[in-house]
Amino acid sequence: MKAFNRNIGILFFLFLFYSCANVVAPTGGPKDIESPKIESSIPLNKSTNFNTNEVLIYFDEFVQLKNLQAELVVSPPMEETPEIKSLGKKISIKILDSLSQDQTYTLNFGEAIIDITESNTLKNFAYIFSTGSNLDSIQMSGKVLKAFSFAAPEKAFVLLYSNLNDTAPLTTIPDYIAKCNKNGDFKIQNIKPSVYKIYAIADANNNYKFDLPNELFAFNDSIYTLNYDYLKDSLSKAVNDIELILFEEEPIKRYVKEKKRETRNLCLAVFNLPLEEKVKIKFLKSDLSNNYVFEFNKSNDSLKIWLTDSVQIKKDTTSFVFNYFYFDNQDSVVEVLDTVHFTYKETKDSKTKFSMESLLHKTGNVSEHIPIQFIFSSPLSKIDTSMIHLVELVDSIKKPIPFSINPDSIKLTKYTLDFSRKVKSTYLFTADSGAFKSINNQELDSLKFLFKIVPNEKTGNLFVTLSNVNPNVIIQLVSDKDKIISEKIVSKSQKIEFKNLSEGSYKLKAIFDENKNGRWNSGKYIKKQQVEDVKIYSTDITLKLNWDFEIQWDLNEKTERKSIVPEIKPLKDKK
């Protein structure tokens, strides 16, 4: 009997062992995907005659606060931010500031309230209360976008002021605040009837004031009279569709932000902004104006100086005095005399040999529309065309071809080989040693290029018929890689052409160049100067090989603001 009981015990143990070994872990219930729900609050949300300093908000589950400082928006702002804590299934709000009479307050938590288990977010919960007998109920809404690109800002606030003085956003806290969402949309709620101005800011120092030069800022020229009589026809008691365009003000002061001496005979100066006029330069201790040549770039914000005097070239440091000017905030001329020192340091990568670059170095096939250009390492003093030859190869015969080598209108080192081309013909270009001589009397080695002109088989054309064109509109063609492919300045309704374009996607942009300086200009708040307007063609343009694409564009047509590319750099001044 004992043995039988012992065997039964062993069998029971083995049954339990194998049963446990094959147990499947509990799967639990379905994953929690719901955000926390508010069960109650003391005092009730949207209470009137509010006279306590603590609020308790109860939830249906345990909650916590995430990035509260960044997410919480208190409107109107309080001098002391409320003390807010999560306590299990409730949130405590302690009011530390004295409250104004007959004022409606909104505490918007953004995405700060989440549950503990799965971090589900209770979005845009707002606790609202009034110290008076009524809740103010007027609303304003709209969109904030960055100038030029029309991209939504990463973080921006909309500010509403009853103080209509132009200095108010520079020195005082606003009456109401709203935070933009990721699309740039905003809504200011529970506004008291009054007269207001509206602004927006990407607030770099989180003080709700436009007081730093690099802050993005937007202002609206309108004054809004908000009262219930004015809004009586609006069921929502709201002013909607307000558009605010953020811009960064251009610096006023001009200065040399970068300088270098790449070779002994070449100095480069880069200015922080385009200059109003070409700079005047001279050597610091002597006027050797014949011993250097210089050029500005197309945008008039960088300067190259080539030294020709052997004494100056041998010096490790050479100095110039730059004389230029700019306009201050009062449009008065500010003259600058700037002494700039250029120091040369020999390195293993230092280049001193006179050289030339051309697409003929890279390929033997030249598309019929591509110019053949020669880019020299320094300006030329002489081209001896008697030492240069261009022939067409027809069977075994070399047929001389008339040609010219023409200087560029801006770059002193760029030249173009011009001749009457024949598609599918083969050419031989040769230049003897010494045919090209630099301003430093260096001679280029001999050249020999064999190349063929090939047809434009991998391009398309775009034709744009413009209507309702105001004077001085810059039309830009922009690639899907954020690059400005081409631009044209137009002053009347007309048809423009963009030829020999690669296959791909493009966008069209129109810049309304009000000050006629050939570039887009940002705004200036203190002058009440808005940014120059920009319009973007409503759809992307897809070009295919050997296609002609034609579109009509009415520049008066209202199109939806949309981002073309994040932060295309504005064009520089053209002189």
C-alpha cells in the first residue's frame, strides 16, 4: 500500500512537471492604445468666478507629465508659471500668481499628458477658467509659415496684443499666446473683446518678445476689433484664415566675414552680405593700382584679388584697404574703411602652377547646347590665336574651322570657345605651349582635345505663358534637389522658355522684386516692411525626354501656400 501511494505521488509529480514545462505564457489583454480620459476636475473645467489657487484633475488611469515646460502654454501669460505635478491618477495645478479680475485663462497642455503603461497621449487638453462671471469666447485662427520656402516652422508662437504701440512686441508680454502645430496652424481661444494686433515668433530665448536679431518674426498690418457685435454674423465668434509669414531680418552692417590667400598671387575676401556698390581697394602703404587685378562675383558679396607685382607676391602678408558703404536703419549712408591682411602659408597642397580646366578634359562627347568653356587658374594677359587651331575631321581630311575665344562678362578667368558646330561632327582643338599667358607671365602647357558634337537626346523644354505680370518679377525654375536651375526677370505678360532641361521634376517660383535689386528681400519690422511676396506654381512639373511641356500661369491667381523646398537660399544682389 505504501509502495502504491509512493508510485501515485511520483506520477502526480511527473504530471505537474510536464504540465508546467508546457505552460504557454499568458498573453494578457489587448494592447492599450487609448489616451487617458478625464473623469472629473475640481473646480470643474470652464468654471466661472474662479477663486482658488489649486486645481485637481482626475483620470481613469495613472498618468505622467512629459516635456511639460515645452508643451504647456498659459494664456494670458502668468508672471509665475503654475506648479503642476502628476500624482497617480490625478494632476495637481497650483496657481502661484495673482489673477486678473474678469479674465478668462487657458492652460493648454499640448502633448504633455501621457499614460504610464503605453505612453498614450492626451492631445491638446485645455483647462479653462474665468475669474469673472462669464467665459470669454472669441477665437482667432490661421497659419504661420516661413518666408520664401513656405515651410512650417519647427516651433513658433502667435502673440496677440491689445497694446497697439509698435514697440509692444519688442518690450512687453502679449495678452494671449498660442502655439503652432507641426503644420503651422494656430488657434487662440477665449479672447476678451478688445482691439488687437497679431504677431508670430520663433522665440529663441522663450520670453515671448522679439528681442534677438536672429529670431524669426511675423507681423500683420491689420488691426482687429474683436467684439460680439462685430462677430454677430459668425456662429463661432471667430476670426479665421489669418496668415503670418515668419522672416529673419537681414543684418544692416556689412563686413568681411572670411579672408584667405589661396596662393601667393590670389587673395579672397567674402562679405557677410552683398555690397550696395563695388568696393574700392588699394594697397595699405602704397597705391600700386597697376599691380593687381580684381573681380567681384555675380552676387557682389565676394572679391578675388590677383597680385601681379613680384615684390608683393613674395611677401607672406600683404594688406589692402577696402572702402565701401551700406545703409543703416534710417537709410543714411555708412562709409567703411577696413584694413584687411592676407597671409600666405605654404602647404603640401599649395598650387602655384598656371592651369586650365574644361569639360574637354572629362569627355569626348559634347552636347550640342553645352558651351565649351575654359576656366584658368588666374586671369590672362595674352591669347595668341596664331598658336591655336581648330579643325573638323572629315574622313582623313582636316578642315580648318573659324573660331573665337571670348571672355566672360563677369569672371576674369572664364573664356568660351565659339564656332559653328555640326551635330555628329568630330573636331580637333590644339594649342601650342605659350598660347595662353597669365598676368604673372606664366605660360600654359600645350593642349590637344579630340571631341564630337552629339545631339540633345536627353533633354526636354518648358514653355511658360505668364499673364498679369507686374514689373520686375523673378521667375525661378527649381529642381527637386532644391537647386535653382535657371531664372528670368520679366516685366510684362509674355512667354518664357527653359530649354535643354534634364528629365525630372521641377517647380516654378515667382519673386515679386519690389525694390528691383534682382533678389528676394526679407522684411524689416521697425520699418513696417513685409517680405517680398513669393508665389509657387500650383503643381510640380514633370519633364520627359524629347518633350515640350507648356503651361499657363496667371500670377494674380491665388494658390495655396505650400512648401517648395526647406530653406532655399535667397538670391544675392545682381549688379
